[in-house]
Amino acid sequence: MKMNISLLLSAAICLLISGCSNYRELNDLGVIIAMGVDHNEDPKQPYRVTYQVINPSGLSQTNKAGGQGLAVINYTVTGKTLLETLGKSASVIPRENNTTHLSLIIIGEKLARNDLDLLFDGLDRGKYSRVSIPIFIARGKTAKDVLGVIEPLEITPGKNIISTTQNNQKLYGSSSEVLAYEVIASLLSEGKDVALPGISIRNASQIGKQTKNLETTDPTTIKVSGLAVFRKGKMVRWLDGETARAAQFVTSKVKNTPVVLPCKKGNVTITTTGVKSKMVTEIHHEKPVIHSKINVMGELLETTCELNFSDPNVLKEFEKKMGKEIEQQIKRTIRITQKEKADIFGFGDVLSRTNPAYWRQNKKNWDNLYSEAPISLKVDVQIINSGLLMKPYEPK
């Protein structure tokens, strides 16, 4: 009996001693929520990394001037590798570094045009890294510049970037979040290249880095800006507007997006409510042929045409027009990527699964095969709703 009591007392003491051994006060931690990686001109220290750290005392004082009123503080260091810069940041960040809340990574355009492969090794291999972090390319500016903007509607630039990208995907579809593990998978794949969303600075000025940016109705802000196309880990060009959106049609990442179609004396706007695509490849005369079928559902929400939309034949006509318009936009985008020999859609991955023997023999030459492959594209559109008003407003 005495032995059992002694064991219980020992266990209780151990629990009391070790229960909070890893406990940290928030004010003792430097919580890193965003990271910007830029090219550094010094070849001995090729990376310039900006770490954005939460300022706990500023979270409730974001409307005040001075460091105490800012929700985040940026620290920039240089190094040979990302892990080295994280270690070096301890010399400027006065608290214990913590990357468990890292919510996004921004890569400067100049660095992206050099090479991404080695950059992501640390993220995939790192002990303290997560691979579910969205990745963005800073367009025309450095990642440091983007993280330096004081946002008027969101507490941090990172929150603004993620929210704006999600809104774009829901309402227009030219951009979508791409997570680190997806980038790593594409970099490792022999049949798919990387495509990453771009962000830039609107109304760029020095005031954008000051609290004065909160005192104007036309402030400096961060905006979604195009789709960066990569070939074998190196950025080669941008896709913008309809061409960027067309790339998202092929991969079914478009949700709701307006398509404007001309008609006599006006335009019709049809908004998609669902997009589903299917990619198939076949071999014809020892050459790959790519087939893509895209089904689109939409609603007619606006028109200035003098047409009767209660007539099913009128709706059928616009279904065909919309299908033809989307098809032309997608073909234009695919031709651009074929010219760059950048298969951002993953047609090669599809080929490797459906024709593994052919793929093993030709995968090293896939960029050339892709650039010359004929594309068979079919877009089917179904308008499921034309609104409560069947006829347009009649002019007085």
C-alpha cells in the first residue's frame, strides 16, 4: 500500500513540474506572420528576407502614430540560405522567433526569374516549416515593398493579400491561392509547370508606408495583379485579365465570373455559377493530342439588348456565343503557354497517367512536344437562369 501511495505522489510531482515546461508568454515571442524573399545584389548573400512580426502592443492601437500603434513590424536580413536569414534575424528581432503562424510568403519578381527550386527546399525539409502557406509573386516591386504597405482596411498586409485573392477568385477568377505544397509538387513534377498569383502596389508612394495612408480616401493599397508563368522553376512571363482567367477555366478554379457578350445595340452579361473541366490525352501518329472539355453553368444577370429572354431560342443563341467566347480566350492562353513551353495546366501529368509507356520514353522532351501538340477544346454552356425580367427596359 505504501508503495502505491509513493508511486502516485511521484507521478503527481512529475506532472506538476513538467506541465508548463514549454509555456511562453506572447510578449516573449516574435510571432512571424509573413515573409518576403527578394534577390540580393551581393552574390555571397543572395537572399534578402523580410520578416513581418506581430506587435502585440500595437494590435489595439493601429490608429495611432508611431511604432507602438502599428500591428506589425518588419525586419530585413540577408544570407546565403533562408534558414541562415532566420537565424540572423535573432540579432534584430528582440524576441524569440516563432514561425508557427506564418500565413504567407511573397517572392520578389527578380528572384522568381532566377530560380525557385532551391528556395523551396528549406520549406519542404525544414523542421519548423509548414507547406500549407500561400505563395505570391511581387510584381514590379520587391517583396519588402509590398510588406511595407500600411493597409487601411486590414490590420496586416498579409491578411489583405489573402482576402483580396479570395475575393478575386469568387467574383472574377483571374487569380487563386496556390499553397507551398502545390508549388513543390509542380517543381518536382516532369509534366506540370508552376503558375503563381501576382500582387502589386496601387498608388505606390512613400505615404503608403506611413500612418498617413489611413487618412486619405485614395490610399496606397495592395492589389491582385496577374498570373506568373514558370518554366522549369524560372518565371518567364505574366498572364493578365482574360488570359489569366482562361488559365483558371482549364483547371476548374474559376467560381463566379462575368462574361460580357455583344449584341445589337448593347451587351449581355452572363455570370458563371459553376465550372468543371476534364483533360484527356491520346497519342496519334506517335504525337500527343490534348483534349479538354469544359462545362459551364451561368446566369444572365444584365442586358442592354432589345431581346425577349423568355424565348428559349434566344438563350440557346447566347449559350453558343458564350461557349465560343470562352473557347477563344482559352485557346489564346494555351497558345501563349505553348510558345513559352510552359505546361502550367498539367497536361503532361495527365499523359503520364493515361499513357505511361509513351511518357517514360518522351518525358524529357515534353516541353517541345507540348509546344507543338494540337489542342482539341470543347466548351458547353448552360444558362440556368435569366432573371425575373424577361424583356429589357424599353427606351422612352
